[in-house]
Amino acid sequence: MSESRGSPAPGKSKITEGEADLYLDQYNFTTTAAIVGSVDRKIFVLLRDGRMLFGILRTFDQYANLILQHCVERIYITEENKYAENECGVFMVRGENVVMLGEVDIDKEDEPLVQMEQIPFEEASQMKQERDDARYKSESQKGRQMARYGLIHDFHKSDIY
């Protein structure tokens, strides 16, 4: 009982803070803790409604609620080789709406955009809405056809991604 709880076992030493950081970087998290390495870096976020956000991740919580600074919403019209951007400033994203997120290589971020034509955001938004409506109609029809055979087609209007 003379040993204190905080002391390391004989022959073993405590790991330094740098070693702990290295260990955490190598450990694959399967929770929101995986996002910790992306704080203060530029990230891409795909939302359930199909919107794409680019911004600097400032903070997050255990529910993957995100705060993005210098946020830009971008719409790609790939069929016509066009895109549009809308400055959003500081943006909060609820974790339940996040489909995917990842870090952006700021050195290569603009390479695809150079080859595309930038159009007004309102025009691109209207084109995206028309495309989403057509997809909803198609998926609804597919769901009705599958229902005739007793199958379930799992599609919700809010899940456009």
C-alpha cells in the first residue's frame, strides 16, 4: 500500500505529451474524436440536402455539430462544367445533417475550378433545385415500382446527396 496510484510500474516510465499526441495521431478513431486533427484547417462538408460547404473548422462537439469560419457554399453543375459560390461567413452545421467531411488541400483546391465557368449563385441554385426535383420524381417512381413486388426503396426527399 506504499505505492501511490499515479506512479508508473517499476521499469516503466510515463509517456511524454508529444508521445501521447503521436500515439493519438496513429490511432483510428471511429467517433467524432477523429475530427480533432482537422480543427483550424480547411474542410469540406457534404450535407444531407446535397449542399457542399468549404470553410475552416473552428470547433465541434460530441454530436459532430461543427462551426465553420470563412464558410463558402459551392454548387457544381458538372454536366455543363460550371460552378457557383456563396459566401456564408461563420456557419454552424448540426451533426445530424453531416454526411461526409474531409480536409481540403489548399494548394490543389482551385485546380478544378480554373477549368470551370463561374456563374451566379442564384442561377446555379435554381439548376440544382430542378435537378433535385427530377431525382425525387425518379426515385419516387422507382419506389412505387419496387413496392408492387413487396420491396422497400429507402429514399427520403431530405437525403439528396
